[in-house]
Amino acid sequence: MGLVRALCGVLAFVVLAVQASSAWALVCWPIAAAEPRIMLASLKSEEVGLTFLGHASFLLESPKGVTIVTDYNGVMRPKDIPDIVTMNNAHITHYTPTPEAEIKYVLRGWDEGKGAPAWDVGYKDVQIRNVSTNVRDWSGATRENGNSIFVFSVGDLCIAHLGHLHHLLTDAQISQLGQVDILLVPVDGSYTLSQEDMFSVIEQIKPQLIIPMHYFNQFTLGRFLERAAKTYGVRTSETASLVLARARLPKKPEILVLPGQ
């Protein structure tokens, strides 16, 4: 029995390695963070639980027990299958082609040949919508509606996940976003936007709390934080999991770094 389990483990590793060999995977494969803490039982009606799973994946938890994972790739995930998953971009580190059948809603953020996706999904005490943006391919050409910014209304907060954003936002996109309290921001500085342009996007949206993601290593994160400290307060959390509510947001816009990568 022990040998069988060992062989199964080796096989699983090989499957992941084959997936990772697809485009960008050598430079864009997530690194696991700590086991997420589940906090559903203690959430008040105005609160939301947020856990950084790693790379561009976060676990959101609502007061009524709804669980959501962003940029769900089947690897960066909690122990239990979530109710809802979002996948901003059709790249193997940001989506999976084989999500579990038990997931109630699978929200893909790119044009699958039917035009820009237009999600507006309500489930229990959660509302999720998206704003479509373009991406560039490796030749530099524009692929229209290749990414979505997903906006989550949970508790008394609006949380936006920029996904694989490749350009500054238009006035129409800013209007579509509306008020954003917490912004989940890719800060790699190359595969998405330059860090300087990403700061311009932050200024366009004007959130109170900015959480960095998609940075691959501490050097890249450090460059972002060094620039951020000129404008924002910068704070580091001791845990990857938080309970958030509007009353707990900083008075001035702030960068909050969660453990993980």
C-alpha cells in the first residue's frame, strides 16, 4: 500500500510538471503559501475573510459561508472545494481547464468566442461582476477581452482583483468598476504592467487598501514597496489570513503585504 501511495504521488508531480511546461510556465508558476485558515464561523455580517493562497489566488469567505477562490488553477486552493471560482486569464497558472464538478459557479474572464464576458452573479450574500480588459500576446499584438477585473461585493466591502492587467484603464472601465475599497494588484513589473504604470492604475481606482500579488520573488516585491513608500503607508501582516470590514480600513490609502508568494 505504501508503494502504491508513493507511486501516486510521483505521478501527480509529473502531471503538474507537464502542465507547467506550457507557455510562460517556467516563469509564471505559483509557489505554495501556508495552509489557509478558515474563519467562517466567526464572521459578522459586515466582514469578509481573505487569505492569500499564493501567486494571484486568494480565498474570500462570506458571513453566510460562501467561499470564492480567485485565479483558480487547481493548485493554489484551500482544502475544501470552493463554491465559486474566478479565472481572469486563459493561462495555466491563472485557470484550470478541469475545475471540479462540485464548484457551483466557474467564471472565466476572457472571450471564449462569444464576445466579452459579462458576469453579474449573486449567490447568498455575495455579488460578483467583471470588467473586461485587453491583453497583449508574445508578439506584442492586442488580444481584446483577454482578461477580466473581477469585483466582489462581500460583507460591506467591494474588493477588486486586477487579474493579468496589461494597460491603463479607460474612463469607461473606471466607471464600470465603481467604488473599490480593496485592490488586489499584480506587481511583477513585466508580464502585466510596469510597476510605474501599475501605480498609475492604483491612482485611477483610488482604493483604501492595496494588497500586492503576482511578484514571483522578494526582490521584485521589494522594488514595488520601495516605490510605494514614497506615497503610501506600507505594512506587513504576520498571517496570510485576515478578517476585513469597512470600519477597519486605514484612514489613508495603505499597502498591506501578506505572507506568501
